[in-house]
Amino acid sequence: MTTITPYRSPVQDGPDGFPQLLHAEWTKFRTVRGWVIGMIVAVLVTAGLGLFLVAASANVSCGASSSGGGSGPVRHGAAACGPPPLLQGPAGEPVTDSFYFVRRPLAGNGGSITVRVTSLTGLPPGPMQPGLMPWSRAGILIKQDLSQGSAYAAMMVTGGNGVRMQWNYTGDTSGLSGAVSAASPRWLRLTRDGDTITGYDSTDGAHWTQVGAVHLAGLPSAVQAGLFATSPQYIAISTSFGSGNVNNNQTVATAVFDHVRRSGAWPASTWTGGDIGPATEGIQGFPQGYHQAAGRFTVTGSGDIAPAIPGPGNGNEGHEPIGFFLAGAVAGLIAVIVVATMFMTAEYRRGLIRTTLAVSPVRGRVLAAKAIVIGSAAFVTGLAAAVGTVIVATEEAHASGYSLWPVPWPAELRLIAGTAALAAVAAVLTLAVATMVRRSAAAVMLVIVAIVVPYFLTFTAAVPAVIGEWLLRITPAAAFAVQQSTSRYHQVQAAYMPGLGDGFFPLAPWAGLAVLCGWAALALAGAAYLLRRRDA
Amino acid sequence: MSLPLSAGRRSHRAWPETLHAEWTKLRTLASTGWLLAGAVALTVAVSTMAVAAAAVAPGLDLAKLSLTGVQAGQAVAVILAVLTISNEYSTGMIRVTLTAMPRRPTVLAAKAALAGGLVLAAGAVAVLASVLAGRLILPGRGFTPANGYQLLSLGNGPDLRAACGSVLYLALIALLSLGIATAVRDSAVAIGTVLALLYLFPIAAAVVSNHHWQRHLEQIGPTTAGLDIQGTVGVHALPLTPWQGLGVLALWAVGALILGGLVLRFRDA
């Protein structure tokens, strides 16, 4: 009698949970030299392009002359031959500060000024400009001193936004609505109490409403107070296939004031008029200035008191924010897309997919494990690329005397984290597309056409701005919105364009990333379905 | 009875036979026809959309506008050219090819001639149709002689140059892609590399605020320089003259082919 023992493999059963699957996929990724090199290339290309773009943007001759001194950035050299230095507000943010100011010193920690505005008019409307701009402003203003960029608070009437109280360039609250006219005048009042300025408005000069009370830190005891008028540039953007044009035209605003009343200590005996900021030539026939007769003041001014917006379309060429120099991330992204494609298509090309699916028959789990591995690898790649770019670009800017547009640190952090997330989600999208189409060439082309081409078309202004904005709303390229460095301000009319070098996106940063996530989720669902339904 | 093929005869006729073999491989692939048709359709569709959406603006270059689709069609030409060689690597066919035709530069030359020739033919059809669309649609959009715009015509020197140059441009892009694909072998890497080359220079030029560098980038980029051939308005303001620009692209294509040829010659398949 013999008992036959069936053959048993001496190899112990391995664990077959999800962590093991993840580990297997990670081993596949890290042991293919070309893929790891591809990710390293993505980092190097992004940072290298960032470095090159800063170096090329800095004025070459200035960079040479200032590096000789070796004592850090030379502001002199930059100012002499580069773009004009940035004007910064009390919080360090870039601002525009130019208007016509009819003022007197106001001494002591109290005092107030009250006026009635009966009219606000602009240029006669023409083919190249509307008459009055929505953000043409005139009213009363208390300012730290006469230098550009100093702290201020103002009550004003506007061309199309009613009465506003604005302070320190970015602050804005609304008061009475509606346009000003002789029939419906607006009364404005500012009072000072220590560092606090309070603004009021009224329709009749008897019944007052408080619009806002703002705290201007460190306001000296003697300040400048008076009447002002200003009107921003009219920016006409015309783009179509084959042409793109931004026209900036000066405008002026003229306001008529009466019932000017003051309380408190006003040491000077007369009003003084003058430009704040460089004296602009104004517009022919409408010079900046003021006229006083029988208690009536007519003040004409041109300019803007607002946060500045970067970009050549807004007259701020030569000071780009750091997000601009992340443009090389597109090249890095192409490398990530190629690696993510091959991470899946190599399985089909080599027949490895059959082994993979035999080992882990629940196909959805294979896809999930692959997505997690490639997503994480791409996230780390994107993070390294963004951090590297920010570091080398900032260093190069210091070394060559190029003054970057200041970006607050939360925005800088979002740029870096957002670029990493963009790479991760794009890699997952690519993996899903590659699972569906199985062929490398088709997968790479599809994803590049979906992500890179819309970005390319809008950024090089190859398509009209309207089409470009829609492309950056609905295509996966919307995710590049995470690279927008600066904010829009509703109180500034500017060329907030995706192309022409301004770098604004139609969607908010995280909303743009959400669009890409939506595409990736759709593609993953399709990939999971097809992977389960088709033979490998 | 003698064998029909002797070694001596075959080496004599290496070029026509290589060409014939490559032509058979390319002709019998279903994807070749689809890609060529796709290139024509995409080019004409994008050109037609561009002219149909055009608005009268000063200094608008009508020839360039009517040939906008070339920028989209080039992507399909890239795929076609890349697949010509990388398909052989992905299936292992390249080893059979090189056993049958051991003269490796001849193989690459045959592939280049065929890929270039096919794209040239498809490009000619696409460009003619695009110019025709421009000619028919633009007057309806206000671009009439009465408004100071000349009708698009191939009898007009600069327009003819822009049209012929665009056909050559597409063929050169195909050759550039073939060279890079021969060097890197994998289709995904090749397409990624070529598209990065095509798109990166214009993006970098749009970001750099130094005009000196902007101009340099536009002079050396394969697409930015090559598309100078389409300029008919303000030709003097272009970074390069039209033919110089196409010459820069030709240098890129020749450089890529030489690189691909060297890799093919000195590396095991």
C-alpha cells in the first residue's frame, strides 16, 4: 500500500492584500531605469527652464554691470537700465498711486472734512473710449504724506460703482449706490480720530450713514487731506485668429465739489493743487488741475489709486511674479505623461498584463494600485520641480538684479503644492487613458492634446482670447490655474488675460484643478470598466 | 538552374528594393491611410474655423490666417512619422528589417523618403483646400479689395510662397519626428520629445520679457522659425526671412536624422 501525497510547492503562500499589490507596482516602477530617469528629467527641465527664463528676462547689460560689485542686488543699476522699479504700498504689495490732489495739511489727531459732489464727468465718448470709466473716482482723501504708495483712506463717488470708501489700495466697501448728478448730489465726510479714519455718506448733508471705519497703522499727527480726482486707463483688448492687440488709453475724470467744510486744526491758509506721482501730460484739452470760484471746486485728474496688476498688457512689463517662471512645468509635464503612459502600455506590449492579472484577478484593484503608485511618483516629481524652480529662479533674480513681482507666501505655497498636484492628477489621467487605448502613441498624443495644447494655444495667443478662456475652463488644461500668482481685484480694470504674458486664468486655482480631477475621474471610471470587460 | 537572386545583384539594387519593402510595410498598415486623411481633415477644419471667425483688424496676414490649420495638422504628421519606425521597435519587426536589409542608413533614408513624400502629398491637398477655404470665406467676412485686402491667390508671389512653404514645413516636421523616433525608439518618448520641441520655444518666447531673447528663441525654435514661411504682411519685422526660417527647421530635421542614423548604425536593434 502506498499513499500518494499530492505535490505541494515548497514555496510559502505570500500575502495577497492590497499593500502587496502596491508594493509589486512600486517595484515595477522603480526598477525600470528609463522611467526613473524620465521623472528626473521632468524636474531638471522644469527648473532649468525656470532658471533660463529669469536669466533671459533680466536685462543682459544690467546683469553684467551689477554682478561686478558683488554686494547683492544693485537697485541703482536695475533702475537705470531696466524697467522702472515697482511702487509698493504700506503692506509691501505693488500699487498704482497717481491722481490730482487739492490738499492742505491737517494737524493733530482729530479733525474732519465734508464736501458735496454734484457732478462727475469723463471725456466725451469716442470710438476708442467710453466717456466715464466705471472706476473713475473723485472725492475726499486723507493721506499719510505726498509720496506715492503711502497710507490713505478716501470717500469717493465713482463712474459706475456708487459711493465707495477705499483705503490702503486694496480695501474697498460700498456706500450709496447710483450715479451722482446735480439733481442727486452725494455728500461725503471723513473724520480722523488717532489712527482711525471713519467715512460717512449722505444724500442731503443732514442724515449721515457710516460707510466704514479703518485703522491706518502709524499715521503721523500731521497728514494731508483734501479733494482728489482720478480716472484709470481704458484697456481695449482685441484678439482674433492671427492678431492680438491691447490698447491702453488715458482717461480723465472731472468732478465738481461745493460745501467744503473742515473742522480741526488746518494750519495752512490756502489749498494747494498738484499731481501725486509723475506729472502726466494728461489729455489734450483736458489738463489735470483744479479751479476754485465762489466755494466751488472743479478738479480734473487722471491715473489710479489701486493695487497694481502684472503683465505687459497692464504696463507692468519686466516684473513678473514667480508663477511665470514655472512655465517650464509644461515640459516637465510632458515627461511625466510619457512615463505614466509607459507604466501601463509596457504591460500590454510585453504581455506582462496577463501575469499581473493572473496574480491579482480583481482588475479594479490593479488599476487602483497603479494609479496610486504613478500618482505619488508624479506628485514627488512635481513637488521637486516646483520647489527647485522657485529656489533657482529666486536666486537668479537676486544675482542678476531682476526684481520679481512680490507674491505673498500663501500664494507661493499654493503654486508649489498646486504644481505637484497638477502633475499627480495628470499622471493618473494619463494612466487611465493608456489603459483604455493600450497604445503608447495614441495615449501620449491624446493627453498632450488635452492638457498641453490648450495651454499652448492660449499662452501664445494663437487663438482669440474668448476661445482661449473657454479652453482654460473646460479642458484639463484648466488645472494650470494653480500657477496664477496674483489676484484679480474687482476695483481694477486690467487686462486679466491668460495669454499675452499676463498669466491670469478664468477659473480660481483650486477650481481649475478640480476640472482636471473631474476628467481624471471620468477616465478612471472608463478605464476600470474596459479593463474588466475586455480580454487582456 | 540558377537561383533568381544572387548576392551581387541584390546589393546593386539595394535602394529600390529597400524603398519598395518600406513602401509595402507602410502601405499595408491601416493606420497610415487614416492618419493621412486625419492630417488633411484636421488642417482644413482648423483653417476653415480660423477664417470663419476672423474679424477685420489692421495688419492682418490673410495667408497666415488661412493656413492656421497647419499648426494642428502637424501633430498628426508627427504621429505618422514616429510610428513609421517605432512600430518596428515595439513589435520586434526591426530585427527582421535589418536582417533583410543590413545597410542601416539606407533603411532610414527609405523611411525618410516615404514618410516625407506621403506628408508632402497630404500636405499639398490640405494646404490647397485651406487656401481655397480662405479665398471663398474671407470676402464674406469683410476682407474685400474694397476694404484694402487683396484676394488670396496662388498667382500672387508671397501667397504662393506661404502655401508651398507650408507643405514643405509639414514634410520637414515629419522628418524631424522620424529622426528623433529613430534615436529614442519608443513611440511615447518620441512623441513627447517632438511635441516638447514644437511647443516649448513659443511658450518660452511668450514668457520671456526681454525682447532680445524673445527674438532669439523665435529664431531657433523649429516651429517659430519654420512658420515664418507663412508670413506675407510685415515680413521685415519677422525674426528671420521666410526662407531662412524654413532653413532653420530644415537644419533641425537634418540634425535629427543624422542623430537617428548614428544611433541606428552604432546601437544594437
